[in-house]
Amino acid sequence: MTEMASVLANNAGWLIAVVLLFGLLVGSFLNVVIHRLPIMMKHGWQRECDAYLGRELTSQGRYNLVVPASHCPACKTEVKPWQNIPLLSYVLLRGRCQHCHAPISMRYPLVELLTSLLFALLAWHFGWSVQLAGYLALTAVLIALAFIDADTQLLPDDLTLPLLWGGLLFNLWTGTVALDDAVLGAVAGYLSLWLVYWLFRLLTGKEGMGYGDFKLLAAFGAWLGWSMLPLIILLSSLVGAIVGVVMILLARLGRGQPLPFGPYLAAAGWIALLWGKDIVSWYLGSYVH
């Protein structure tokens, strides 16, 4: 163990501070993922459609998580490095582009702050451990998925499938959750929502949710095991129902208008990660082992 690692392992305050700052940097990158990944998917679908229909392939230019460089969406001016400092640059620029003074979405500092705070909470809860490293990665992907689904009602396979396999490999390596429990969790997570989807479709003729929701719950089963799935489903459904009713009452959501389920699944799964056993134990009146 290096000297820095030893300091972090033996000093909770330093560990939390370092992870807090690391979370700001990760949050800045997640803003890029949240904005660009759906556009990259759209470009890919366009190319596939062109190829299938025998049309000349549409040239979208090079576009990925790195290229082109970050720029103002209003005036296209490239963002300078000092203007990309998480949180601080937003404050210094007073929430506006330095060149054209167009407002910068509050989404950017909020994602950075949310990532930083959740990372710090994980560091406080798990301390210096291999579990902390795995759960930091899990949390980062969940944040990206939640915001992408809120914006586009999509849960990209590019994120959900690696998350699922990552959970199985994590438990194979660490033994945090028994591998058979993780595999059963992945299967049960997918099939439970798949069955709900088809039952709802047979009864109403409508699609109640997307396949991305099945894969996200399967990923939680792979990370946390099958025993946490009922709690995740209950919490996500309860919060989703409350938010939906409130939005309808506030006239921000029309009746019959689809509501993305991914953010509620992500939030419920993250709560189960930290406090799931305590919640189940409190409900049952005895500790769950």
C-alpha cells in the first residue's frame, strides 16, 4: 500500500474529502455522457436506417464523448479549460456563457454536486475498501442513466448491459453477494418486469414500460442479489406513483402521458445499496442475514 493509500485507509476525513473532489470531476464527465450519448445513438440509428434502405449514408461528422470539444450550444464558442472547472466555473461565469451571455443550464452544476455528494456518502458508509470502488462506478452509471431516461425516456444498452455484467463480475471477484444470489437476482430482476410488461400489454394493449427498465432491474439483481429486488420495486413504484400524481395535479404531466421509470428505479436501487438490509430488518422486526 502506498503512503497516500495508507493515509486514506486510516483517515476517514481525508478519504471523504478526496472522494468528494473526485466526484466533482466524474460529475463533469457525466454531464458529457448525459448530453452526448443519446445523440450518438441517434446518429447510429440514422446510419443503420440509411444502410437498410440503400440510401447514401448520412454524414454526421465525427461525434463522440471526446470530439468535438465542449462548446456553448448557443454561439458554438469552444469552452476554455478554466471554464470547465466543476461548480467553480459556473459560479465565476454567473451561469452564463462568457462570449454570448446565453444562460448555462443548472443541470451541469447539479449533476456535479449530486455526484460529489453521493460519492462522499459512499466513502463515509463503506470506508476504504474494494466495495467502495465498485459502488462508485455503479453510482456514476446510475446517475447517467437516470438523467438520460428523464430527458429521452431511453436507458441505453451501452450502459445497462455493462452494468449488469459488471455486477456479476464484481461479486465473483469480491464475494460481497454470493454469486448464485447475484445470478438469480439478474434473472429475477429481468423476468419480473418483463412479466409485468406483458401482463399490462395484454390487458390494455399498451406498453407500460421499456426493455431498458428490465435490464436496469436485472443489473441491480446482479449487484445486490435477488433479496433486494422486492424492496427496489416497492420503493420505485411508490415514489413514481407519488411524483406522477403530483405532476398531474400541477398540470405538468397529462393523463396517459408516459413517465420515465428509470430515475425511480435508480434512486430506489441506490437506497437499497446503502440501507436495504436495515429497511427490510425494520419492516420484518429482525435482522436479515
